Amino acid sequence: MSEELQCSAKGCRAPATRAILWNNPRLHTPERKKTWLACDEHLEHLSSFLTLRDFYIGDVSIDDIPEDAG
């Protein structure tokens, strides 16, 4: 499954290695988890972007993405 998933960074076509879990409390209920996919190169950048906005929840391996994550 993970070899089919690509990084969410703009213009990146690299295989994703991590799923970043996030939530915008203005739009989503607290239990809702959204996901961005990240390659090793873009994980820190994407996580930092979400952290600055207080949206970052955490990141997990591609194989451990929660079933209820959107």
C-alpha cells in the first residue's frame, strides 16, 4: 500500500513514508483527524507548517494511519 502513496508537498512525487495527523479546530470536531502524507525530505517542513497554526496532532507510519483519518 505505501508504495502507491505520494508525498503531499507541492510538486513532490516521492513515496510517502509518514502520515501527518492534523485538525483545524475552527472547521473540524476535536475527534476528527485529517492527514497529509510526507516523504522523509518534507516531513519536518509540513509538520512545522501545521504546528505554527496549532493544527498538528502527530505523525505515524504509513502502515499505521488510523482508519478514521481523512
